[in-house]
Amino acid sequence: MTTIRRPRWALFILLGVVLTVTMQILSGFLLSAGMHWIFSFHVADGLAAGVLIMGEWGWLLATPQGHKVMARMFLFSTETRHQLGRQIRGEIGFSSSFREGLDAPVQGLFLIFSSITVVIGILLWQRHGGCLPWHRVLAVILLVLWLLHLTFSVHDHWRRRGPDKGVPS
């Protein structure tokens, strides 16, 4: 499968999305543990996440490379669907890369759920307290997707490194 190269500015947007959503997950769990001193940071980071997520959606929808990434993430690509099917059926084994198979829909779901979570967070910030249970459920879903993506990335990194040669004597 061909790797799609993002422009540098799109990489910074993606990095910003990942960092702000990660900080949202961490600060949200601190808030739920009663550490209310972090509330202002959680709100400011949530607003920054919202801006960066809008930038990511803009890049996906407005550029040819974005269309290719979106086709991979949302399984519009036949190649990605076939790779995912082979991984689910176990035809290619655990030693293959998850990046183009299982990880693709995880990234797409992460973007969708983080977008919805930010919208609900903004509603909460505007005093719509009935949204809090939904916000918490989505935060847990995001944490699971984040952990899956991290696991797949670590697996792919170790697979690319090859066998450990050990320390020379």
C-alpha cells in the first residue's frame, strides 16, 4: 500500500490533534477524580482541540492527499478493506503491519468520536449540563481507541526494527 505524504502544515495539525486530545483524556480523568484546579486548562485545551480537529477535517475534505487518507481511514479504499479483511480472518498473521488494516478504521473512529466529544464539551462549557454523561462515555471510547492505536503503532515499530541484536561485547 502506498504511503501518503502529508504536507508539513498538515502534519502539525495532526500532531496538534493527537496532543490536545491526549491532554483532554488526561485532564478529564483528573477532573473526574476531583482535581478541579485543572478545569480551566481542560476547557482551553478542548477549544484548541476543536480548532485543530476542524483543521484536520478541512485538510481531509479539501486536498487530494486528504481524500486518499480519508478513503483509507473510513474504508472507502478497496485496498484497505481487503487488508482489514485479511487481518480479521488471520490470513496474514500477527507479524504484518496494522497500519493499513486494523489501524485505519481506528483512526477514522478516533476522528469522528473526538469531533463529537469536542462539540459536546463546548455545549457543557455553555452550561448544558445534561450532556455530561455522554461526554464521559465518549471520553472512555476515545481512551480505548487511543490505546488500540498506540498498541498497533508499537507493534508496527517493533516489526520494522527486526530482531533485537543485543548489545555488542
